[in-house]
Amino acid sequence: MTARSPLAPAAFPALPDIAGVTRRVARARYKDWDRCDLTYVELSPGTTVAGVFTRNVCCSSEVELGREQVKGGKGRALIVNAGNSNAFTGYRGREAVEQIMEQVAVHLGCEASEVFVSSTGVIGVPLPKEKARAGVETALTAELCSWETAAETIGTTDTFAKGSAASAIVGGKTIQVAGIVKGSGMIAPDMATMLGYLFTDAAVAPALLQDMLSEATDGSFNSITVDSDTSTSDTVLLFATGQAANATLTTRDDPGADALYAAIRQVALDLAQQVVRDGEGASKFIEIQVNGAVNDGSAKRVALAIANSPLVKTAIAGEDANWGRVVMAVGKAGEPADRDRLAIRFGDHWVAKDGLPVDGYDEAPVAAHLKGRDIRVGADLGLGEGRATVWTCDLTHGYISINADYRS
């Protein structure tokens, strides 16, 4: 990994072991590097699965297959490759994925459709089958590894390993939820915006698990953006091993279902925000809140217009209290807005209201807020009850440097 982001947490969190989840890593050497680049997670029989995937139409074979696999609701293994996205690789890329699925399925004695594969890295290079076969073979019998090692292994331009955990009481039993994620650039909400994997020992029916993941994704992974670019490989999977032996949850009305959902959402939101904190070249974490829109959907689109604006992001990078750029972004969003009702704030300081600068506007406290690493920007449209929050980062020269040299 490159130099650690200044916005990174102090350390990787302590994550609980999830009963029915076994982690291993290996070196497949998909790139010319001396590091583990293949994570293998084995799941106990009876594990259910849910997934959300990119809507990028140039998606990888891993995504195409995964969309079909989750319909079966069963998962026995996860393989994540780093260094090669295997996207835009035609039949050769698909054959490589199917080879991995079959290889693991034979090892576990399960159906190939229960083996989920993700790949991340350079687009347009078929996943080398022999390296894949050798890497998987090594991983199947490798030593057990920590959550942190598994998270480090799936990273590409990430500067720190990302993990999160939460717990809930379901049917009198303590349920654990843990997750890891990779993501730093090519981040924009169109499903999940990176590769993320959540695990719980709860017993949950597949349909309910899917409902929980989809809802949690909307307010977390689908509410972040680094650069407005949506990857060809974006995937988030949620596995429930059932090893906690609670009465299987089948509906949101079941006792404990709300508590489990809250834990899943907490983990998803924490992981999503860590991705933004590791945005390529980022020096500031930015929260955008939009209130007073005609509905929540409109508020989110306005918030994303602000969050994705290069002018807003560079102004914040330069600690320039140029609130006119926020006004511009609201106006270009294509959503209902009224110039003479619009209000803008930085932190807790309102800079404009009713279409005008506030009386006696003092830029000093705003400038002081922008010198921090956690920045809050707000816009009130004054039209209705719609509201939304999204998270982004600033845009610095570091982003250009990282992406100009990505392949080399």
C-alpha cells in the first residue's frame, strides 16, 4: 500500500470471528508485485447470501455471474482477486471465472453456483487461468488469516485496510456482523461503488437478507462518491451463516429483525465512509446535507451534484470559502430549486439565505472550519420535506498523480 491517507482511522478495528466463516489468503501474482492478492473465504453449509452489483453496462463476468448466483440464495465460498479486474475480457474472462468456481466447488463438494468470485484492478486484461488455478490451490489449504490481512489482500490503490463490526440481540442471542471493503478511486453511487463483503452468524432467509442489504446500501454505499466514476466490478455481498442458531428470520416483523438490520446498516455506513476517507489523494472528508427538497430522491440528486462538482471539491481542497460554487452545483442539478429560497452553510455557519449573502457575513469562522479535515456543507432548498446526506472528499493533485500512473 502507498502512504496512508491522512483521513484514515488510527488502526484497523478489532473484528469478531464469525462462526462459519474461515479466511485464507494467497499469492496469485496477478500483477508484478510481492504481496498476497487472492482472498479465499469458506462458508459453512446452509449459508444464505444477498448481493448488490454495479449497473455499469461494461461489467465483468464476475458481476454477470454473481447477479444470477444470488438468486439461488446459497453461498459456500468467496474468492476475491486483486490486480486484475477481468472486465472487458470476453469469453476468456468468463472461462477464468468459471474455472475458479468449479475448482472451489470440487474442493468443497458443493455446486459451482455457490462459489462467488470478484476481481478488481486493471480493465481489459483476461485473468490468467494458470495463475488463477495455482493461486486458488494454494489458498484452499493456506493458514488461517486475520480480518485485517483479508482486507489488505483485496486492496488495489487503497492506503489502509478497511473493516467494521457491530452486534445485535436476536431471539435472546447475541448476533455478530463484520465486514471488509476495498475502494479508493473509481467511486460513485450506482449500486455499491467498490468491493464489499459483510458476514453475520444470524440465520436469515435469503429474501429478507436481500431486502436488508438493498435498503442498507441505499443509505451507505450508494451515498458516497469520490470521483463520479462507477466501476465495472462493483459488488457488495452479505453472507449469513446461521451458526448463531437463532430462529430463522423471514420477515421484517420477526423479533430481532430490526436490530439485525440496524447492525448491518451500521457496518455498511462505516465501511462506505472509510472508502471516502481513503479517496485517492484526499485530504478532507466532506459531508453534504440537503434539506427542503421536494422529495428525498430530489434531495439526493442535488447532494450528489454538489459532491461531484470538481469546482466545489477543489475549493474545499484549497480551503477557499467559495460558497458560490455550491450555489452553482444546486442550480445545475436539474432538480426543482428556487434561487430566492436557497440557503447555504459551511459547518454551522450560514453564508447565504433567501438567495442573498447573510447580513453581516463574516468569512473568518467559515475559513476556520475549512482548515479542518472533516468538512460539513449544507443546502436548504426551502421547497418541501425532502432530505438526503452523501459523503465525498476533496480533489487534489494527488488524485491526478495516482491515476496517471495506475497501469504502470
